[in-house]
Amino acid sequence: MPRFASPSATTATLSTGVFSGLGERARSHTGPLYPLHVGDTWREPWEGGRVENLAPADHPLLYTYAPVQGEPSLLAAARDKIARRSGRLIDPEALCVVSGATSGLSVVAQTILDPGDEVLLPAPFWPLIRGIIASRGATPVQIPLWDRLADPGFDLEATLERAITPRTVALYLNSPHNPTGGMLTPEMAAACARVARRHDLWVLSDEVYEDLYYGDTPPEPLWARDDLIDRAIVVHSLSKAYGYAGARVGYAHGPRAVMQAVRATQTFQVYCAPRPMQLGAARLIAHADDWLAQTRELYREAADKTARAFGVATPAGGTFLFVDAARWLPPGASDAMPFLERCLDEAGVLLTPGLSSGDAYATWVRLCFTSVAPEVLDEALTKLAPVLAATSRGGPS
């Protein structure tokens, strides 16, 4: 039992530095730095949704608390977008505004998990989800999966099934995926659904990248499938696709009974998302489709050029490249740190170590190709070229 001055056992393993241990080295670096290690965007939001364009005269009590469930205009806009995207009409009482996806998923975890529970966590994964689960006293069960889906003979359903124990209560899914940019096919989604139904699991559906797909048509939402909709708790965000990360606004939905509990939990966590940001978010969802299409095209171009530089396939969606750096490591290296250090020292480029996304990914790295403007990304890739031209033995490729 923790006593002064120790934190609780469930938080003692959490860290504020989940992305990289290169911070001190970066601070002493001379020359330009290219921060490709944290998922963000160089794009400013669509002008009509920016907070500076919300006049208090048009929005009385602009800086007061919003309703716990959310501003009516944002709830309406979100419900309409969900219907257009999925063909599903959400019960208004089953929808709730959250303070971004990180807070939203944390509130959901607080609502459905008890200490000792287990959550199936396909890896590699978004780095923060591991800590969100662990901070509740539950166990994130890492399942190396996303980089193996295309392997001959890989059996997704059997892989998930082997990780099930009597303590398993939920499965986390994120498609389009952070960090691989992959997407689950309908057959893969059906396999996930069979496991969830067979073992009566919740499905946590992380839809943060739903609008960032690089094919011609949007992928079908996983949660909207007939075999998942009754057990899926879904979290959406405006952070990535709409360039609204600093606003901390998203929305969640699921079965009505559990969403009432989610709203109760949120009351005691953050109470509500910021009211001005919610009003701006409502405008973005309702009016920024053209801006969103342009953003998607810009991101697609960034994804293409970054993938070419690393000699890998362009991701199907998202804002990241996830690459095995083993070919650039010296013999005997146990993790990607020598490569990460070369990228920083020789090119000024900061990348995320793969271990942040799973214990099985020590030699991998993650790169965000949307965090800097296109011309800055070009500079970064040009400076990286000599590093990427070297083989694992340090000679030219």
C-alpha cells in the first residue's frame, strides 16, 4: 500500500517521456532540428473553425462550462457525420463529447476496467494506450500483429485466441492504424468480431485516423459492423484530420447504458471539454469537407515521398511510417538507438523508438510525416539520405 512519498503502484511505471530517450542529446544538437517523432500537423485548422473567429457577442457565455454531454451544436454535427460515414443513426443519449481521444479512451478505460482485468492490445500500438490501460490497474496484453498480417499463413483469429484468459475483458482496435498505417480488411474485422463475441469482450474502437485514408474511398468503420456494434465503444477525434490537436475535442459513442456510465466517469475526471473549442469543432465537422480533402491529399503526398526515402510501401492511411531499422544497425545491436542517434546527430531528425509501440519492436522506428510543412519534410529527408544509404556495416548500400 503506497505511503508518502511513493505514487500508487498503478502509476509508478508511467513516464512522461514515452516517445524517446534522446531529449538531452537533442537539446545539445547544433543546427536545425526536425521533430518527426510526435504525431502532429503543420496545418492550421480551417479558418471558420478557429477560436479567434468565435465572437463572444455571437456566443453568449462563451467561457462558461459546457454541458457534460457536450455542446448541442457539436453533438448534432458529430451525429450527422457518423450517419453519413457509417449509415448508422446514433441514439442521442449514446453520444458524448470528450476532451480529445486520449482523455476519451482514458475515461472509457476507467468506466469498463477493474484492476486485474486484461485488454488485448494488438502491437505495434499507439504508445499512450498501454499506459491508459495500466493506469487503471489492468494489464495490456501485447500481441505482435499489425506487421504480420500479410505474412503467409498468419492466422489473426488464432493469434488473438491464444492471448485470451479468464481475465480478458476487452480488445483494442485502431484502423487506420497508428503506427503502421495499415487497415483491417472485412475478413480480418470478422475474425476480431468472432473472438470478441465468443468471449463476450468489449471492443475499444479508436477512430482517430478515420478521415486519413489514402485510397479512393473511405474504409468501412469497424464498429458499425452488425457483429461489433452492440459491444463497441468508439472514440473519435478532431486532432489529426482537422489540425485541432491543441483544442482537445473529440466524441465517443457506444451502447446507451455504458455511455451513461462514461458520462458519469467524465464528470469526475475533466467534467467537460472546453466550450469555445467545442463550438469551433462543430463548425469544422459541418463545413470543412473541402479543407479536409485538401489535407488528405497533402498528407498522401508526404506519405509517398517519405516511404520512397525509406524504401518501403506507402501506408494506406494515418500519419506515420513504421520501419524496421535493423538494416541500418551495427552487428549485435539490440535496439534502434544507434540508428536514432545517427538520425539526430547527422541529420537533426528526431524519430520515435519502436519500443514505445511494443516490446517486440526494439529495432523499429516511427516517423510522423505530417508534423512539419512539406518543404521542411523535404529538407529532413534530404539530410537523412546519407544515413539511409548506409548498410548495417556502415558502407554504401
